[in-house]
Amino acid sequence: RTNGSNLKSFSRLVLKFSLEGGRTMKYRIEQKPEMILTGYKSHFTGAPYGKEREQQEEQLFITTRGKQWFLSGAAAGENKDAHCVITNITDEGYVYYYCHCLDDWERNNLYNHSFTGIDFVEGLGFENIVIPESSYAIFETSNVKSTICDYFDLLNLRIQILTEWMPEMGFRLKEAPELAVYHWIPRNERNVQVWLPIEKIK
């Protein structure tokens, strides 16, 4: 770090694993800091994977486009990733949030009419959700031409990841929010990531 010193840079380590009968997928393990996301929620029935979630998620995306556009526009700079959060899982279902990561100024002025120029934001049902610091196993789609199909394939493999990959690697699912992150920009690098909170088996 001193003047004239030689420096080396290293790309982020990405590992791959293959599930029997499935495909090879890229994954990495990261310690994520606390995040504050802003969005709106719905209650989904069933389990957080499989066809039932696929249908409910698709319906929510189709019928709430205005809210999605507003949140994407409110996000600063290139921070346009959509975050879908799964929490409060019970036998009756779970809470599903569609969110964006707004900075402090954006969150503090979300309902300030003198900045937004509109007076109906309060009725959109937005709220902040705190994602606590945690370690995540992050699985990523690779085919940008069929990202959504790959994403639902990933959701369907969730059980295998939990029952086969995690025990083999010495992890278990932690009681914390699960996330799906839609990375749309730039267009030629589109992918969807599934974040599963993990902790070491003692």
C-alpha cells in the first residue's frame, strides 16, 4: 500500500458443484452485512419452492408492475437489483417481499411530496425490512437467455441443496430470511441468485 509497492488482485472465488440427476451450478459462500430493503409484501401459501411458489410469484410480478417501476426508479445509480425475500415460514405459508435497496436519503424522502412530486406513495404499502448480518450460500443461474427458467429450476433443487449439499459441506439452514436477487443490468450479464442462510453444524 506504499508508493511503488507491487500489488496483486484476485478475482472472487466461485465454486461449482453437481447434483445427481441435475446440473452443475456455480455457488459461493459470503458473509453479508446487515441490509435494509424497501418494498411491499404478500402472503404466499404452500412451501417456498416448486410450482405453487412459481405461480404465486409470477402473479405478483404481473399485477404489481407499477410498484416495481417506482422502487426501481427510486434506487440510486446502478443499484437496480430486485430483492425477493422469504421470511416467517410456517405450515400455512410464508411472507414474500419484493424489495429494492435504497440508500438513506432515498428512504428518508420516500414520502416527501416536495421531492417525489406525487402524493400517493403512502398508499402503495411500502415498508422497510432489515436483513440481519449472516453467512449465505449463494447459488447463481448461468444462462442469461433463459434466466427465469433456470431460477425456477434452482428453486426446485432447494430440497436437494438442503438435504444433500449442506450436510456434506458441514452446514445447515439458519433461521434467517432467504433471498432471490434479480440482476438485470447490464443486459448481457443477467442472472438470478438464490441466497440460503447457513450456519456451521456444531
